[in-house]
Amino acid sequence: MVNHSPFFAEMPESRRAVFLDRDGVLNVDTGYVHRPEQVRWIEGCAEAIQLLNKLEYRVFVVTNQSGVARGYYDEETVRRLHRWMTAKLRSQKAEVSEFRYSPYHPNGVIPRYRLESPCRKPRPGMLLDLMERWPTMIEGSFMVGDQATDIIAAEAAGLAGYLFGGGNLEHFIEGILAAQTGAKHAQDYRSLSETVRMRYVLNGASAKSVRLLGEQQHQGFGVVDGVDGGPR
Ligand SMILES: [Mg+2]
């Protein structure tokens, strides 16, 4: 039975999500980036987000911005940059559902931002808030960051965390998806274009996942259970 109450209608559906760190993942981390002209996009960034959109993941950005606490720039400057980034990505058909930032730092010089915040990574506050605002399926959701603190925050929120060391972000994320593709995501894999499928195989994160995809191809993607069991 369909519930037509206004509250129910406004609740977004539960989906998988990918949480991306900003500096070092979307843009090159040149230190306290806060103006559009300082942004050097990571290769494959828009394409990665586009791919995740196509696979119906929600995409979020979670970023520590201690530059606010340090007095280098204010919150409105951060928000302005995020509006600009959102628009730039959207113009390339890459949709980020929400940017979250933490302006705090325990050694900040601006009193109201000088604190140990549960929203500053490695603490998981930003991720937990987002998952409350946007119902999220934990299974299959993950975070990509370039610092150990990103991975710690992901794990504290119950998510898998993947450390990005630079290069092409789309290829990196394809590798993660390939590694996760037991048959849980075979449906998604089937829906990808032939070009992307080939790249999955070529850029798969592990020999195991490449082999797995090869087997699935032989079997017409018919494998559903027990292919990729066990902890990784
Ligand atoms: Mg970073």
C-alpha cells in the first residue's frame, strides 16, 4: 500500500552512497584551497561521479576545512567555492547531492571554531549526519580519501574506506566497483556500456576481480552467490 502522507512523500529513498574527500580526491591538494582559480581538478573526477550517478549511488563530499578555524578564510568562502564546484561538475553531468565541511580545529585562532568537533575527520560526524539526512544502504557504500583520517572516519561510520593515491579517479573507482562486484552488483555491471566494461577488466583493483569478471562473462553473468564470499 502506498502511503501518501506528506512526511512519507518527502523521505528520500534508501540508496547506496559514495563519500568523497575533497582536497586530494576532487582537486589537487595544494593547501587551503578556497578560491575557484586555485582548483586543479583531479583527472577523471567528473567522469567518476557521472559513473556513480549512473549506477544510482548518491555522491557526497566531506571535507575538513580547518582554514576557517585558522582564520585563513570564512565559511561563506567555503560555501561559495562548493557552489562553484557543484555547478562545474553539473555542467559535466556529474551530480553531487551535498557538500559537507568541518570548519573546526582544536588549535584554531577563531574562538568559535576552536574545538575538537565530532564533525572533523577522523571522527565520523559528517558522514553520520549525511546518512541520517539521506537514507543510505551501508552495504555497497564506501568512502574515498587520500589520508588515513578519511579511512578511519569511514570505518567509524561503518563504511569501507579506500585510500586514493592520485592518478585517475574514475579508474580508481572502477577498480573499487570491480572488486565489489561479486554478483551483488552484476546487475549494475550488466547495465554498463561495453567500453566501461572493458575498462573494468583492464583496471580492476585485483587479479581476483579481473578473473571474477572473466568468469562471469563466460557464464553470461549468471553467477549470483558464493563467488566472492569471505572478508577482504
Ligand atoms: Mg584530502
